[in-house]
Amino acid sequence: MHTGATNYYDGKWQPSLSGKTLDSINPANSDRVLGTYARSETADVEAAAQSAANAYHSWRLTPAPKRGTVIFRMGQLLEAHKEQLAQQMTAEMGKVIVEARGDVQEAIDMAYYIAAFGRMPNGHIAPSEREDIFCMAQRVPVGVVGLITPWNFPIAIPSWKMFPALIAGNTIVFKPAEDTPGLAVSFVELLIEAGIPSGVVNLVTGNGNEAGAALVESKSVSTISFTGSTEVGRHIASRCGQMMKRVSCELGGKNAIVVLDDANLELAIKGALWSAFGTAGQRCTAASRVIVQRGVKKRFTVELVERTRALKLGSGADASIEIGPVVNQAQLLRIDRYVEIGKTEGAQVLTGGSILKDGDLAKGYFYAPTVFDSMEIGMRIAQEEIFGPVTGIIEVESLEEALSAANSTAYGLSLSLYTRDVNNAFRAMRDLEAGIVYINLPTSGAEIQLPFGGMKQTGNGHREAGIMAMDYCTEWKSIYVNFSDSEELVRAQIDTIG
Ligand code: UN1
């Protein structure tokens, strides 16, 4: 379609100014090159940022309900192209087809939800302490917003960031992950079909350390929203801090499921299995720790291991497959290194623990779903995000010990507790240090109408989705109007009362 010419700005598809390209490959079969994309650098990003800055004035003044109409049409187009996008997603980043459909569905839900914001209140009115003064505070756009998005939710996450920013009147420069440029091109093509005006959404494909870094540095970009690793997020946030840019970071997780003796055990096993191995463990909400109370530990472990062994791996395009490949070779090796670290630390591999090389699997990046026993909270595998199909069991005696183990990492995204006791549930809801808490549900599965994001080092305090999604891409303007027509100067605080 746009071989190489995959940057979109000034309303046109263009190649990188240097002529450099990068390829996207199928992680289930690395012989298959899916497409060639622009490898953007500073000059490309600056051109895209300029295009966004030029379009800002007219988009800001476009009535919000009209902006909402474009987003609503985008929802309809995503719905019409759901299957095609899902198949493209499975090919480009490996997740199994049902999950890929779910990823597109999150974007559809987000589009319809945010489109309605075009007719929702966008501020508040407060009484004045003075006579004949009207005052109100209104949300206003921040200007050009730069989005740096990951490959694991290549349609959903751009939509979480983009639709709120657009409804508020901002314009966008979008830098998708280098592993999923094809899906970003498809997403932008649909936005164009939905009627997004020239310059309002601009796309630059390329590497994080080139195009992503240039976006962070660009003087035309007022706000950055980033989802990715804590290491990169820390760097982006500190650069933005120096430049006084707004920045929203959605970073790592080390999520856990707590299973108490009184849990519905069958439900807990299913929840642990899905949270650990869904999306091959490549969700920021994946649970790589299961904290199990001593009374049920043996039964839980036997069942979890048996069901892990039975999981079917292969190309996610085949509907019978449960676990697809991981995204690329670097991730595959990183997961394997973590498993080696776990062994050296004294955890025992009950199943999995290796790169799969049998038959067709050898062509892709497949890691055997892995369960560790004897995981302890101080171990690196219990503290650091692995982002692969690896989980470990930590045994505890009591609810108190379980909650403190769950809270024992630097992260705080998603924590879950399985219990049938209402008192335990409410203690956990109060004491778990996470932006998302589940009772009797897996750690993955957040819905778009509630805020999504984490405490502690999972982020810098922002949330995506829900009405809070508007916070990162707007600022408040307080407005005071004197309608007295009096000649008397009135001042606040000091001369009004009495
Ligand atoms: C992510 O992994 O970055 O709750 C997002 C979930 C999904 C979103 C995950 N709705 O797992």
C-alpha cells in the first residue's frame, strides 16, 4: 500500500526524509516480512509536529460535538474492519485471534465512549464572593500531543491516548512501536476515512531511540503520553521535567493474584492461568506472581501446572491455539535470561523454562509457559517485570502476610484477591497498593469506562480511560466576568464582605 511511505503529515503519506526504512515481521514465523516502513528521525518528527501545530488553531475552534462525530465515525469504521485489523494484529505482534479481536473492541468502546464527551460538561461553575461577578473553570486543550505507544495493545492503547486528546481539541503526533507500524498505518487510514482533517493526526513510524526521542525533544510538542518500560519512562519523564512539558507515563507492573484458603479454587486457577499466560504474559496487567495460602497451596499448584502443560502453542491465527509467540527475538532471550536468574536464586521450575524449538515453532519466538515454585518476595523474578509467559508461586500463612507480599514490589498496577469472605475482600480493597484491584477476577480485564493506571513506579500519577483520561491532555482555565457595569473597582478577598 504505502511501501516505505508510512509517515503521514500535512495530509499526505510520505517516506522518511533520509529514505531509511525498517521492516515488520511476523513473530510466529520470522521468515515472513509483513511490510517496509519509514524509519523516521528528527527531521521527520519536526515536519509532523509542524503539521500538527498548523492544524491546532482550526481544530481547537471546531465545536466539540463535531470533533465527536469524527471519533464516532472512527468507532463505526473500527467495527466494520474489526476482523481485518484483528488478523493483521495476530500476524504483526502474535497475540491469538480472539485476543486481537478484544484489542480492537477496546478501541471501538473507547471511540463511542469518548465521542459522547463532545456534548458533555467540560468544566464547572462556582459562585463568586463578589456581587455581579460570574466565575467558571473550563478544560482547554494543551496543543500538540505526542503519543509513544507499545506493541502489546497496538490498536487499543493508541485509541486510549488519542481519542481523549482529540475530543479536547488537541492535535497529535503518533509514534507507534517499531514492532507494529503496520497496525498504526491501518489505524490512521481509518481516521482519514472517518474525516479527520489534514494535520490533526500525524504519524511517524520508526525506532524509539530515534523518532520517539525526537518527539520528546520537539519544542512544538507540549505533552507526551508514553506507555512502555519503567526504564524508558524514567528517561522521558526527566527530559520532560527539564523542558516543563506535561508527561503521562504508564509503565511496568509486577502484578499478583492472592488465593486464600476460602477461595473458589476452580475460579482462582482459571484466573491465575489467564493472568499469567494470556497474551503470552505480555500485558502490563499480567500476573507473574501467585500468592497462595498454605491450606490450598498443594492442590492449587498441581492443578496450575497440569493446565499450564496442556496449553496449546502456535500461530495465533489458528483458532485452536491458546498461546502465541512473544513479540521478537530480544524479548524471547530476555525471558529466558530471567528464568535462568530465577533458577540461580533458588526457585524451582515446575514446568516450562525453555525456548521452544520443535517443528514450526522454531521459526517463531515461542517460550514454554513457565511456573516457578518456591518464589520468595526478595528474588529478582518476584520484583522485576519479565513480560513473558512466566509466573511463580509464593506461599503464605495468613491474609496479612498475603497482602504484604502483594504490596512488596516497586510497582502498583493490578492486584487481585480470591476469597469468599467479605471481610477479607474489604481488607484487600482497602490495603492493596494498586491502581486496579480485583476481587475474584484475574489481574487483566480492565474496562474502558474506569481509570486505568498504577500507583508507585507504575507511572507518574496519571490515568488513562474513564473521565480521568481528560486530565493528561487538558488544562484548566478559570474565567471571571464582571457584569455590574459599575465604575467601582472590586478586588477579591480584601474588600468585598461587610
Ligand atoms: C496493557 O497491557 O498495557 O486490562 C493494557 C487489561 C487490558 C489492557 C491491558 N484491558 O489487561
